Amino acid sequence: MNKLLARLMPNNPGRAVVIGVPYLWLVLFFLLPFLIVLKISVSEMNVGQPPFKPLTEMVDNFLNIRVYLGNFISLFDVANDDLYARTYLSSLKYAAWTTIFCLVIGFPFAYFMARARPTIRPALLMLVMMPFWTSFLLRVYAWKAILTTNGVFNQILIGLGIIGEPLHMLHTPFSLMIGMVYVYLPFMILPLYANLVKLDGRLLEAAADLGATPWQRFWLVTVPLSKSGIIAGSMLVFIPCVGEFVIPELLGGPETLMIGRVLWDELFSNNDWPRAAAVAVVTILLIIVPLAIFNKYQAESQGERT
Amino acid sequence: MKLFSFRALADVAWGVALAASCGIALAQEEPKVLNVYNWSDYIAEDTLKNFEKETGIKVRYDNFDSNEILHAKLVAGKTGYDIVVPSSNWAKIQIDGGLLAKLDKALIPNLANVDAETAGQIAKLDPGNQHLVVWLWGYTTVGINVDKVKAALGSMPMPDNAWDLVFKPEYISKMKSCGVSFLDSPSEIFPAALHYLGKPAFSKQTSDYQEASRMLQAIRPYVTLFSSSGYINDMANGSICLALGWSGDISIARQRAIDGKTGNKIEVLIPKTGGILFFDTMAIPVDAPHPKNAHAFINYILKPEVHASLTNKVFYANPNAQSTKFVKKEVAENPTVFLSAENKKKMIAPDAVNNDIRRLSTRLYTQFKTGL
């Protein structure tokens, strides 16, 4: 037994364990569930329990393997029904806009925090994280109360005499974007702050000495140096936004097309687990493939530099 | 070696004996717990309290607001629920899929209270009433805020057929300004739309659904809310003046408007061509952890005074022939709760549809809702 262990971990067993734990984690909680979803996505639907048919079957001593691709085919059959294609595009669009808004609001925010006196930085950081102390659902519901037609926001605007009639804001793309940006903003600010706080102030001084205007210093020094923070923040916002279900459901309008909603329909209205699994697989690929390409490009460009 | 195997065998035998004795103990003595999954706004305040007092069984009570959600949970299995309340046409799919357990009628003596007419309706989908007992029943119909709808219509008279209000553009377009709510589920909207077009409400023809979809597209701009539970309060407080909803829900809105002194006069309409009937039925999932308690609960609900208290609270009719004397006078006399024989005859009975039709109606419903 000990020999076997020794052969599996030749040099340093401690090292193998340390490396092995995260891999084990990924295999158990990412790869395995994904494979299950993948398996369901190529099964046929079944009424009953489980709601999909088995992939393998023994008939007359033949092992029959039936891989059903109909779910994927109908997802991409745009000529017949472009609902899925439209939904993917619309989800990506909302996620992209959320990321852009979060970046535009979050960058100055993080910059201000990073430039604040070190003594008050922990307090500022605390303020950013404070909303997490309240349930996410509660905060989204609060926006419902604020934005509804006879809600707080409309009453203030009417009270100030800015508008005469209450505005219809809830269940529109506007309320959806407010909710998404509000919820995901901390995920943008935190990595940006972590990055910007390490920015070497002397580089900016040097740029100023060499005659760069504040604008040039920002674009040519600060932004390139904070690139990794921007990327990390954008990923943290963009990826969960694509699959977001709760916020569009509560704040979006009935015409809001999001992949989360389509998944819900497949699972609940149609009870078609295989089709829902196929939708999920394509969503994952849609996010992972660009990410992998980007990673590769990033690794290559870093390899060139060193 | 020999000794080892003998000991192992002894261990196994001991283990089996222990497990078996536990199993027997469990079968005799169920924990005093019951998990119920029912529709929202569908019970009286004291129903569960009295049941707990009478039987000592603690009830955990959860809500849903569409058959789709319940069905999805049952299909996924291991819900942990002992009582679920699907509508009869969905329950049929669940019975066929082997998701619901057969009732042990010996444990439900109060089954004798169920009136023959309702039992007959259910038997069409559940032959021999082997799985289902009606909780309450009602119908999908149109509800209005009388004053607001009259004001919105102006010089136009009320239509002869109440369905016109929600499905005919010249009527519903007038109502947009005061708020129009539709139930939020394909399995509620399509039967009503198909019925309005003169098709079978639970049609099996794809072309019928396409036609209904075209009609729905035309009225989509005027629907301001899709809701299957929140519309009760919206109607009561006046932010909605027209609803395609469930009969009892609209009556609850009416009561809340009266209790809250909002001045909104809410009314349930009975369409000339009839509403779409539904029977919500108590059933026990096959994998229910406490089936005995579930039977006790069904038997308790079937007590005349308990069933009457449900009707008194939520304005849906009950199937309990003995309960009439416990129903409040104003509820008993409400013609939209207990339908007259003439109105009953007009109502459309529920039926199950197959998977292809469900997929089609979900797809067309998404199209309707998103306006794409």
C-alpha cells in the first residue's frame, strides 16, 4: 500500500496533495456536474421520473448507445425558430452593457478609494461590501418599491415638480439595468481597487515630469497598468450576468429575453430537461470559448514580453 | 479465515435484523410531521392550526402559483412533500407518469362527503378516483373593477360576452390606461383563447394554437401585467382594472378592496360562453415521506366544517356535499362561487394535453409575452 502511494507521488507527497486538492475540487464540483448535464443534453425526453431516457440499453445482448442530437440541432435551427439565437444575443447584450456601466461607474470609484488616505481605506472598502450583509433578493425587491409607478422615486420627482405624471420605470430595460449594475458593481470595484492600490505613484510623477497631461497620464499609464484589474472585474461581472435569472425576472419587463428565462421555461413549462441541459451547455461554451482564446492570447503576449 | 467469515456473516445478520426492526418501527410510527405544497391564497388562517391541535402533526406549508412549477418538482422527484395540490388535468399526466400514489381509501372515511357530481368530473381523468380528492374548484374567467372599466369604455356598452373584454382589441385597448393583468402561464392563457375562438379549449391541433397565437399578438400591446398571484392585491388597490384570472382570486380581491375601504368595486364575470373549469386536487407523491399523515390531512380537510371554512375564506367552491350548512350566507348566495345549474353547464371541463402541444404553447406564449 505504501509502495503504491510512493509510486503515485514520487518526490514529495505533500506537494502532490496540495496540487491535488484544487484539481479534485474542480473535478468533483465542475467537471462531474458538467458531464452529467452534457449526458442529459444528449438524452431523449421522458414523461415520468427521471424526466429523460437512458443513453445505454441492453437489447438481445447488444449494448445500444443512443445519442440524441435533436436538442442541439433545434437550438441552432435558426430558420425554423430563432428564439434561442435571439435569446443568446440578448443575454450577451445585457451582460455587456452591465459590464460597461459597472466599469464606467466602478473605475472612478475604485480609483478614488485607492487614492484615499490609507487610514480610511478599510472603512471605504467596508462601505462597498456592506450591501452584501443584506440578502440579495431583498435588495432587488427594494428596487421594485423604489421604481414602481407610485414608488419612492416617482414621488420624489413629482414632489420636486420635475414631472407631472409618474414615469413608468419598473419592468423596463431601464429598471433591469439599474438592478444588474447595482448588484454587480462591487464585483467590479473590488478587483479594480486591489489592482489600483498597488499602482506605483512614482510612474505617474515621472510621466508628469516628462510633460504628460493628466489625461495622457490616465490613458497611457494608469489604464494599461490596471489592465489585469479591469479584465478580472469585467469577467466577474459579465459571466454571471449572462445567466442571470432573478434580476430580469423581478425587474425586467415581459419582453426581456434572457437565457435564464428560457432555461426556466424548458425546465418548468416544458419539463424538457434534455433541451434545458443543451441550452445550458451552449451557454457554458459561449462563455468559456472566448475566455480560453483570451487566456491563450494573454499567455502568449506575456511570454513575448519576458 | 473461517472464523473471520463467520464473524462477518454474523455481523451482516445482525445488521439486517437491526435494519429490519427499524423499518418496522418506522412503518408503525411515522414522525408527527406533514409537508404540504399548495397554491398561494388558498387556505383559511385556522386550518393548519386546528389540524395540528387535533392530530398533533406539525405542518410545514409551502406555496406555488402555477401547475408548471409543481409538475417540475414532482418530475425531479424527492420533493419531501406529502400533499401536493395539482389541477386535475395536470394530475392526469402525473398519474400516467407514476408520480402520484394510490390513496388508501380505508384511511379516509370522510370521502363519503364528496358530492357525486365532482367525483364524476374527476373520474374522467382519474378513473375510479384512485389518486385525487378535490381541494376546491373554480374557473378561469374575467374580473373587472366596475367603475374604472365603465369609465374606460365611455359610451361603449359592456360586451355581451365577457371574454370580449380581454380578447377583442376594441375593448381591451381602452383598458390599457387603467391596467390589464393576464395569468402568467401558457396552460392558463391558451385554453381561454382557444375557447374564445370557438375551438376546443384543450385542442390537440397545432393549427388551432397558431390561430390563438395570432389573436393574442394583436392584444399584446394592451396587457400591462403578467401575474398569477400578485394581481389579487393589484386589483384590490386599483392599479389593475381588468384581469384574466381565477374566479376565487378575483373574489378575494373584491373582499380585500372592501376590507381595505379602497372604494374599488371588483366583480367576477361569468362569460356567456362559459369559463374554463379547474379542479385542484389533493394527491400524495409516490415518494412522500409521511403518507399516513397525508391521509389524515385529506380526511381532515374533508370534514364539512373545514371544507366550508376554506370556501368562506377564498371564495372557491368545495366538493363537500355536507359543508353547505357551514358556508357563510353571503358566500353561499354568491352566484360566482357556487354556480347555478345553468352556468355550470356552460363551463368548459379541463383536459390533459401531450408534450408536443405543451412545447408549442410554451413557445407561442413566449412569443406572445415578449412580443417577438
